[in-house]
Amino acid sequence: MTPFYLEPNDQDRMRSRMDEFGRAAKRVAERVGALFVDTQAAFASHFDYVHPTALASDRVHPSLTGHLLLARALLEAIGFDWSRMRMGS
């Protein structure tokens, strides 16, 4: 899983640095055959709907919603079968 900084502007210095680290993580994952989760991408689609601080007040430490987005990204990466989820009894 990549590091992230919840900022939609990819020219922001901190965001740019996290993207750089994310690219390095991807190269390592590819080299060793490890699972790779792009956490920045998991958050990106939500910036159209909420301000980044709604997902992490300091843009680094996720809120409950931010944690749910991270969990969903990980579950999708491991091939979790959402159709097997049962709601209610």
C-alpha cells in the first residue's frame, strides 16, 4: 500500500513527494511479485464529492470514512467477492 497525502493538486509539494514514494513502492512490488495497492488512487475519486479534510483532518491520518476507503481498496486488491456479502439475516 502506497503512502498518501490527501490533496487533489498533484503539484502540491507534499502530494508530489508521496506520489514519488508511491511510484517507488509500485516498482518494488512489481520486482518482488507483491500485491500493490495505490491508496492515493483510492481517495482520488472522492475529491469530487468531499473536501480532503473530510477524509483526514490533517490530510494524513484518515477518519472513519478514510479508513473504510483504504479497507475497500485492500479488499478489492485481494479479490474480495462483494457479491457474497449478506446484509441483514
